[in-house]
Amino acid sequence: MKRKPFASILLLLLACCTSVIAQEKPGGKTDYAALLERVKSGDQTVDFRQLRLAYANSPGYDKGPDTDTQRKAMLASLNAKDFANAIKNADVVLAAKYVDLDAHFVAYIAHRELKDTEKAEFHQFVLRGLLKSITTSGDGKTPETAFQVIEVHEEYVLLQFMGVGLPESQALLHKNGHSYDEIKFKDPASKQEATMYFNVDIPIKHGL
């Protein structure tokens, strides 16, 4: 599985989201397409965990276009304060994977720096919703209450959000028919070693 660190610490609020398994609607749009349309229209009642799960159940999850080049470019452009180019590349990433946390973060910061308040607030709203959908899926303290992720990269986003940075160690566990990442890190507040668990059934299923 790919393990990529997230470059920026996210200081966002948490709130509750519910879990609904995504399925395709006969003769109509997939749940992901319908939910995505609602998000883009500014519907603030969208369940972002449902959106992420629907994306993981869509063809684009493991058959979408490769946007690694644009991902690297958007982060490099943001660090270089080339905000217009950062947005350009973030838009390409989001067109392929709208639940991408990094791309929404880049878009939020870049639009904010360019004084486009409306777009900055929109991407901040989506980013908050996506993060909430992870942190309310469990407490991460045990395998049974692990945070559910749709890709391993989300683990690093949460660790950076907590101010942890890179983990001290990471191990893949299998228990009761499920797969978990066990991550050990130094708690930034207590300076003591702590352990966090992530349910990685979805990426394991897809061989990611």
C-alpha cells in the first residue's frame, strides 16, 4: 500500500456524520454522482462520509486518471506562492477525485491568498466535512473502534491534523476478518508513545 505524508497541518473543526453504504441507482446516477452534484451546488446537508464511501464504490476509485504530476505541482506551487498555478493543478486533481483532501486544502489556501473569499470558504467547508467524516467513524483507540479510511493517505492527513507528523512505526494487522493499520507515534501533548488504529478494509480490497 502507498504511504505518502501530507505536507500541511489542517486546523479544522469536527462534527458528526452518519454512514451509508453507496450503491448504484438503477437507471439513474450513482450515489457518488448525485452526492457530488449536491456538494458542488453548495448543499451543506450532504453526508461526507457517505460521499467518501460512494466514491470508494465507484469506477473512478481504482480506475481513474493518474494525477500524481498535478498533485506534486499543486503542492510545489502552493509552497512557492504561485497560487494561480496551484489552483489550476488542484482543479485537475479534484476533477478526477473530488474527495481528495490535499487538493481541497491547496484550493482553500490559494483562493484565500488571492482574496477569492467565496471559493476559499467553499473548499474549506468541503475539507472540514471530509475530515469530520473520518474522525466520527470511530475513536481510533482499538481495532474495533478504528477510524475508517478509504485510502491510506487519509491516515497521514489525520496525523498531521493532530500535529503528529510522521509515525514512529506502522504495522498491518488482520483481526476478525478485517484489516487495520496500527500506527505508533509520540503524542505531541504528553510526549508519550500512543497508538492509533485505522480500518483499511477498503484499500486492501482494491489492492492499494
